[in-house]
Amino acid sequence: MPDLSWQALYGAALSESDPMKLAGRIEAARHAIRQRLRELDDSSSPRERRQLEDAQHVLFTLAARRRSA
């Protein structure tokens, strides 16, 4: 079974070189990140929350660059 963790999907989006697949990879990673953020509670790791927020920002930037290219 493939690893569908947010980290794996995020990595797949960052390493995708096919412009036709990039939007789908970005959306899959965004969805997994949003899901993980919903799973976290106040006692969860602030480090992971920051990683998730940073990943969201990178994906936003990647998508914006793709649209402007």
C-alpha cells in the first residue's frame, strides 16, 4: 500500500516535473495537510503544526508560480 501521509504527498508535489500532473499533486498534498490539521488538538506538537503551515505556504507559492508561468 502506498504511503499517503501528508509528508509523502507533499514530497510528491515538490518533486513533480510533469506540468500536467502538478496541479493534482498539489491538491492532494493540500487536502492531506488540511486533514492532518483537523486531526491535531491543542496538546499536539507545535513543531508539526508549524511544519504543516510551512508546507501549505510552499504549496501556495508553487501553485502561484505554476499559474504565472
